[in-house]
Amino acid sequence: MWWILAFVSAALLGCYDASKKVSLRDNAVFPVLFFNTLLSALIFSPFLFTTGFGDWHTQLFILAKSVLVLSSWIAGYFAMKHLPLTLVGPINATRPVLVLLGAMLLFGERLNLLQSMGVALAILAYFLMRHTGKSEGIDFRYNKWIWCLILAVLLGAASGLYDKYLMSPSWLGLDREQVLGWYTLYQAVIMCVLLLVLWAPHRSATTPFVWRWSIPLISIFLCGADYAYMQALSQPDALISVVSMIRRGSVLVSFAIGAWLLHEKNLRAKSLDLALMVLSMVFLYLGSR
């Protein structure tokens, strides 16, 4: 049962990326992100009552996670708006590699041979993606949206490492549901402030906001993916390395949607880049067993 939930989580994550792309096309980023955070906070609001507030020390750590994740999302949303989904997906897939390298530096973990091969393949795939991007007029060195995407991936990887610090029994050991409930609430509040201060006063000079029904789907797919992921891990016989590997397969779903439904270009070269990235994840999985 747990492996079915892992595949459900991966499929929902791929649909989550596709919903973002559709919602952000020729649309204002800040309102889309605000509605995303607001709906996510509403979906997880029952956790606020079932887990309680805790103490201020705990809430400060959760607030820090909110700022970290929201910063990653802001950068990632701007990148998603301006870059092809079939390019964003494979670059986002480098996040597990960065988490692994960060775990080496922060938690003293060491790479074995298979993990080292996975990292090497990910680096090779990244440089091939640079070449592929040039064929679409995207120079990785000078394109600001690529740098936004790289920033989003780095912050996302930092968030993954921070999650280990927050919820690992050997560190803070916070309740996962408590973190979900409060950090989504803080995100919605922060995003509301940013919307009123940074976007609303200048909205006439920026891209106008257009409501689309794909916008609430962003939160629905993301919350569904996270819930399926947690349910999979709660099964007594679940293997976290397998669940994580399957979940990373969401890039295949988003790539397929970008190719078949959004009719993006240069798919042959991007398919090679994607294949190398998937092979990298396979080696990371085998090395983590």
C-alpha cells in the first residue's frame, strides 16, 4: 500500500508543477503565490487545533522554516513563469543532490561510491542542460530567471536539511503536523504583507493579475502530495529510500505535461538531460539503501 501512496505523491507533485506553469503564464506572480499559501493554510488549519501552539521557542523555528520555504517559492515562481516547464523540472530534480552534499557538510554524512556516481551524473546533466538552454536562447550565465531557479533549488535544499533538524528525534523532534499547520499559516500572513507592500502599490505598472481555476489546483495538488507522502511513511513496512526515489519521479510527470499539453520545444535534447538526471537519482537511491 505504501508504494502506491508514493506513486500518488509523485503524480500529484508533477501536476502541481504543471498547475503553477499554467497559472503563471502571462500572470502576476505575487497574487498567484498569495492564493496558493492562503489555501494551503486553510487546508492544514485543523492541525493548529490538534497539535497546539507549543512554546515561543518552537514557533520561532517554524517561522524560520516559513521564511526559507517562501523565499524558495518566490524565486521558483518567477523562474517558472519565464522558463519552459521541460527545463525547470530537470533542474529542480538536482535538489536531492544538494541535500546530500549539504548533509555531508552539516551532519557529517559521507558519500559512498554509488552516491558519488549519482552526484557526478547530476553535474553532467546540469552542464548538458546549459547547452540545451542555449538552443532556446537561454544562456545560463546571464539569464536572471535561471539564477532565480538556481536560488530556489538551493533554498529548497536548505529547507530539506532544515526539516531534518526540525523533525528528527535526535535534534528538535517537532511534530510534523504541528510544523505543517503553523508554517503554512505564517506563509500566508507573510505573503499577504508582501502582496500589499510590494505588489499592490505598483500593480498598474506590472503584469495584471488574472484569476484562473488552475490557481487553487496548485495548493490542492501540493497538499495532496504531502499528505500521501506522510501516509506512505507512516506505514510500518515503508522504506523511506524507496518512497523518496519514487517521489522524485514527479519530474517525469511534469516533463510529460510540458511536452504533450503545453507543446514545449527541443524535447529530444531535453529528454537526454532528463534521462541522465533520472539515472542520477537511481544511483543516489541505490547508494542510500
